[in-house]
Amino acid sequence: MKLSLWFLFISTIAGLFHLDVMVFGQFMFSRPIVVAPIIGILSGLPEVGLIVGIITELLYVSIIPVGIKIPPDSTTVAVLTVVCSERLIDIPVALFFAIIFGFLYKYIDIAQRSFNSLLLGWVDTAKAELVEQRVNLLIIYALFITYLKTVLFYLIVLPILSFFIKQVFCCWIKNLWVHMDLYNLIYILPAIGIGIGLAHFVEE
Amino acid sequence: MNFFLGIKIFFRSLFLQSVWNYERMQNVGFVFSLIPFINHLYKDKTVRAQKIKTHFGFFNTHPYLANLLLGIVMRLEEKCLKNEVSQEEVLRTKTMLAGPIAAIGDRFIWSTWRVVCSFIGVAYYLCSGKEGVWYQANIFVGILLFLLIYNLLGHLPLRILSIYWGYKYTNNVVDKISKFALQSYIVKIRNVGIIILLFASFIYSISLISDLKIVLLFWLNILLSLLLSKKIAEVGIFYILFLLNIIILTVTNL
């Protein structure tokens, strides 16, 4: 019960961050460097949030939304990784699986955008006195549906991923992980993003 | 165009991508932003509805620089009201300029400004070293550094001024932008970004020096991801290097 409420709380907060991606503003509140540390603080694990923020921000830094290209969602990856990491050593495994859900969110986003196309006729066919009102309603719809979609997504994914990581990782491979010093990965992983970030500037 | 109308349009433009769709992309957000101006210009509800439907067609550009086009369209709609330009010309100008403006925005904002601001935020954290060995990084400072630099020096002034520039320069706006020598600024900003990130990486790697193997792996990962970036997508690079690191760490610990 306590855990369910916790997931509900995180989902409602994460939903707000997701509004920044497309629906309102693009102030970059949804970037991993902002989201991960804040979720980390809320979870009582600021250090986890900070390291996830650094790694994820750098990993996704050169992925940009151009035209109809929709990139995998970095906000999802940041939120899921922080919430599913109870300690620093969990971060690499949580990140490994969270990235997959970043792709899943992308496809849900594509589905929503396709559905949006179907709503345009509602304005096209509106009588003169209703046109402005319907445009305004479409904006409210977008705010509502995006928030709802995101909250539901997290409410479904968080328990699954959290359970999977805690059960599979903690029971099966954790001892081996610690024995082989694999927790050191958290200090190395930012380098992957650094290389990607440098390549983004150097290539051009 | 008065000040309060401009502010109203600016706030509405923050919803530009709300109902992004594959058929007409940002059309709903564009029309939503333009509604106060249409209402200001026309009193008749039928004409207003007609104008909204006219601008409800395909529209896609960079979300921040869309305000340039809002300004341009507002000026042209005023001229259209005085029969100085035709409605077709207004739509043609809007469609014609959307592409070049999107290209400028993608390159300057998404691909350069946002990335450099990210580097600054990340560099603040990285420079504190492993487990804060050099200094205790304050979590909020890094976040604020990123958000304030990005929004106060780039995003918000650009969005607000774009409406004014578009309204003032209309069709000549692309010529005006080209006179800024934007490309040279982009190169300079990117060079600053590279220096910041390399410096932060160096400081961070020194903090790992207690385990030389980790320092070597850190720089090996930078080198490999730099090389792989030309051929493989970012996430692919992550998975390849993640597994490679596990193998190296395991083998060296056996």
C-alpha cells in the first residue's frame, strides 16, 4: 500500500515534468539533469539522482527532435532509473532496463500524435461561433491527455521495473556484481555520454 | 500591435506544440497563439472563424522561432486588411519561411545552445569529483545554472523578441538573421562547450586516480564513444560500451 502510494506520488510529479517536453513551454524542466536530481531528492537519494542526471543527460544530449523524428524519451529514462535504484550500485542495471522503456514511451507518444490528427476535423467542420472555442478545447485536451497518459504509463511501468530489478538483480547477480567491482561502472558511465557529446560538436 | 497583446500572444505561443499531429504538425498551437490578434483585428465572428480556419493548415518550424512567423503573419494580416497583400501571399510567406527558420532554430538552439548549457550544468557536478572529493556540489546550483543560463540568456529573450522582430522586419527577417553571422557564433559557442566538457572530464578523472584502472577505462570510454558516434546511434553505443566495461572489469578482477 505504502509502495503504491509512493509510485502514485512519483507518477503525478513525473507527469508534470513531461508536460514541458511538448505541451507547454519547453523550458527544459524535463531534461534528465533537472528531473533526476529532483526525483532523487524526493526519494531521499540525492546522490543517486545526481549521478543518474549526469549520465542520462550526457547520453541523450545530442539527440534532438527534428521535424517528424521523435527521439526516445530521456525524461522517462531518468525518472525510472532513479526510482528503481535504491543504492548507487543499482544505477547501471536500472539504467540498462530503463532505456528500453524510453523507447516504449516514444511509441506511445507517436500513437498520441497520430490520434491528434483525427481531431483536426472537429475544428474544420465547426460552425463559425464554435471555431475559437474548439481550438481552445483542443489545447486543454492536450494538457489533460498528455498528463493522464504519462501518469498511467508510470503507474504501470514503475511497479514492473522496480519489482524486476529488485528481485532479479538483488537475488541473482548482486553478489557477483559487488565481487567483480562492477559498481565502479557508475564512475565510468558518464564517459560514454561525454564522448557522444564531444562527437556531436566535433563531427560538424 | 500593443504591448499587452504581444504578451498575450507570447504566453499562448508556449502551447505551440501542444496538439502536435502528423497531418498538420503545429497548426493548432499556431492558431491558438494567433487568436488574440485575429480578435483584435476583426470584430465580426464569421470573419474571425474564417481567419482561424485559414491559418489552421500545415505549419511546422522551430517552436521558439515560430514567434518570428507569428510576428510576420500579424504584420501581413494587417496589410491584408488594408488590401495591400492578398491572403494567399500571407499563407505563402508563412509556409516559405517556416523551413529556413526551422533549420536555423534546430542548429542554433537544439543542436548548440541547449547542448552547451547542458555541458555547463554537468561540468559543475563533474568538477566536484568522485563523491565530492574537490568540493561538495550543491544539487540545486547545477540545476539552476542550467535552467537560468538556458532560459534567461537564450530561450525567453529569443521567444519574446522574435514576435517583435517578425512584426518589424516581416519578409526581410531571414536577411537580417543572415547578417548576424550566426554560423561563426555557433562555432565559437561549440568550441567553448568542448573546452568546458574536456576540462570537467579531466578534473573528474583526476578524482578517480586512486584506482588507475578506472581512470584508464574512463578515457577509453570517451575515445570509443567518440569513434562509434559516427556509425552507431547513442543508445547502441551505450549498450555496447556497457557490456564491454562489464567484461573488462570482470576479467581484470578474476
